[in-house]
Amino acid sequence: MIRVFIGFDPRETVAWHVLTHSILARSSQPVSFVPLALNNLEGLLWRERNALQSTEFSFSRFLAPYLSDYQGWSLFMDCDMLMLDDIAKLWALRDERYAVMCVKHDHRPVETVKFLDQPQTAYQKKNWSSVVLFNNSRCTALTPEYVNTALGLELHQFKWLESDELIGEIPAAWNHLVGYSAPRPDAANVHYTIGGPYFDEYAQCEYGAQWFAERERMLRVDQRGTAKAP
């Protein structure tokens, strides 16, 4: 079973559902989904939202090991993504030598604002935590108490690990940053980090057409017979 935690923000509900559909449509193995919605995390996430927090799941992602009872592996993904390959291939990259695994981007945004006028901040290891394979038994530092009190950079820069040597690397195709990464036709997982095509101003972005096509497939429902005129 591939255990997938996906950040949920009510402003991007359609993104969450299209992403899960894109994963299910291509996965060769069973998948379980856990939406990290704040209304489902009462008593587990109580830190106040700060001005630099662009989504509701900025910090809830770090509860994935706790919610997995610190057992096995878990995958976290931002919701503003589109899976274009078999997630089982990503799952197969798990390596017991590491506590976490991610794409090690050198992401240096120059803009200060992104979707819905949210602040864009620059820091080392930016977007490393947007797709993370957690080796849960080696992430026991991520208790609810720590996730609620640690500084944002302590969490997103994996400073809760003893060493950066515990951070394994996965291929960049599994977290292709639209608008930052060089365009590529072979992205396995697309990340609309500046803003997804469901926002009018980003509708024509790279892989925008593929997102709309996936949404249409998600909305499919076969009807029996022909509807009669009223």
C-alpha cells in the first residue's frame, strides 16, 4: 500500500481532487490518500498562521510521520501537482539509508508574490519539502509539539535531522517546477508552484492543457440511455 498524504487548502479544492485522480489513473499498486485538512487536525495542529504562510498545509505536512505511527514510509505531496507517471516508480525509490528523500532543488524565486497574492519567500532548500518520502521511524523528532513550536525554516530545511546526509535525493522529474525548471516533456510529476491552471492568470502555463484534460477525465460519469427532453 502506497500511503500518500496530500496538503489540502479549501481555496484549491479542485487541485486536490485532480491530483488524486491523476495518481489513481496511473498507479500500478494500491494507494491510500490522507488529506491534510486543518478541520481534520483538531488537537494536532494549533500553531497560529503567520504572514509568510501561503497555504493551510505549510506545516501540517510534517505530521505525516506521527499520523503514520512512525512506522513504514509515507509520501507527502503539495496539492498543486499533477502526476503523469506511475507513483509506484517513485515509491520504489525508498532507501533505508535516509530519513527523508526529496528533489534537491536550487530554487531561487525573484518575484515576491504568487497565486492569490500570497507572499513568495526565498530560502535555502526551498521546495524540497513539497514532495517528501518520509522514513517514518527515523522522523520521530516530528512530534505534534515540535511541529507546532519549531520555526518554519527549522521544519522546511530539515533541521530536525542530525545531518543533511540523512536527506536522500530523488530525480527532478518527480517534482518539476513549472515556471522555474527548464521545460521538459518527460515530467513524471508536475508542480504548479507559482499558480495552477485553475487560476485564470496561469491557465496557459506549461502542462496547463494536461491539467484541464485530467480534470475532464475526473468528472466523467457514464449515463444509461438518452436523457429525455423536459
